[in-house]
Amino acid sequence: MRFSKFILFVITPFLIYSCSAPKVLTNAKTEAETYEAAGNYAAALAQWKSFVESTPIEQIEGADFAKAAKLAFKAGDSETAKSWFDQARYKNYADAEMYQTLAEIYQSEGNLSKELSALETYVEQNGSGNEKVNGRLFQLYAEISSWELANQFWGKIGEKAQQNEDNLETYLEVNKKLENDAKCDSVASALLFVNPDQTDALDWMAKKYYWAGQNRYETEMKKYEENKTRKQYTTLLKELDLVTADFKKALPYLEKLWEQKPGKEYASYLANIYARFGDEEKVDFYKKHMNQ
């Protein structure tokens, strides 16, 4: 009889502990979710840590690790977030928000290769329907000089993002590298609509019209020098009118650029245009800056 009571005395606490432990752990998860819903991320993180530390790792679902990691990121603990995301992936778990969050972490750390990998994995698993993800991939591909890929993603970033000055500036650079001159014309115009003082767009439009005029001038003068007939001279005069028209189109862009950056970079363009216009005073002014 005494032996039976002793066995009962030993077993009872074990049963109590065995039954209560999962409840305690479950409460930690529940409390973490409650704190998170209330916006108290620090307290929620403490509960998740309690849950993870008190539970055998093989009993923690990948989804729980991912959920805890997302909370850790919200609480400002990126290292814990990355560790728990690793555990989620080890357990073959993944979801869309998980890779977006990982990309944000790597972006904040300046780790472009890992950020790119996270976003590309997101697209592989979820498709390219997320305009925010597409927009970041567009910028990343341009940053690493993957011009063709950047060009492909431009059409996936959404109309609003395509009107953003930074994105337009990047897209102009992409098309310069791909030598899509006609596209550069339209992108530069769109940039100047957003910001009339945008330097890259001003530079593109100024040089577009300047070189159209200058190349025409050199071509027609060469033709005339090789064939000095009355007919050729008449043709030359008509072509020179077109040269003047191109220079007049280039001039407003160049004058804005001069205001932004006076000096030799644009002095020769302006000196040459004003020479065509017969304004010697301005020619002398800009020539003084050509060798500075």
C-alpha cells in the first residue's frame, strides 16, 4: 500500500508537468500574437524567443519560424529574423512575405547580391505580379549593369512608378546603354515633364538637337565644297535654315545646363551656336570658358 502511494507521488508531478508544458508554450505563441496585434513588437519578440528557446527545434513548424522572423524584423532585430528565416527554409517552408522581408533586411545592410537573390526567388515562386518587387528588381538590375533585364522589368513596375523621377532617370540610363535613341527621346521628354530642370534629360535633348544641326551643317558644307554649283548653293541655304532651326531647339536646354554647371563642358556648344547666329559678343564670352 505504501509502495503504491509512493509510485503515485512520483508519477503525479511528472504527469502535471507533461500536461502543462505544451500549454505554457502555446500560451507564449498566443501572447506573442496578441502583443503583435497591439503593436508591442518588443514584447511579442520576447514571447517568440521564449517559445523558440523552450521548444525542441524538431517540434517547431517552419511556418512558426517564418512568422517569428517577420515579427523580429518589425521589432528591429534583423539578426534574429535572418536566423529564424534560415530555420524556416531548412524546414522547407517559404511564403511570399518571407522573401520580401529578407530582401528588405539585405537592402538595409547594403548586401545587393543577397537582396537580389531573395527577390529573384520571390519572383520564381510567386510570379512577377508584385509591382513593388518588380520596381526594386528594375533598379537593382540597372545598378549591376544588367541593362537588358532592367529593360524587361520596366514594363512590370506599374504606371505610377513609371512616372517617378528616379525611375525615369534610371530608365534613361538603361536606354542609353542599349543605344535605344528613340526611346531616350521619349524618356527624356517624360523626365522634363516631371522635372523641367532634370540634368540628364536636359543634356540628352540639348545634344540631340545640337548634333542634328552640326552633323547636317558638316554634311551639306562638304557637298557644296565638292560641287560649287548654283543648284548646290541653293540646296545649302535651305539646309542651313534647318541647321539654324536645330540649334534654336538645342539652345534653351544648353542655357539651362549652363545655369546649373557653367564651364567648359557646355561652352563649346554655346560658342558654336552663337557663331552660327552671328553673335560675336556671346561667342567671345563662351570661348573664354572653353579652356578653363
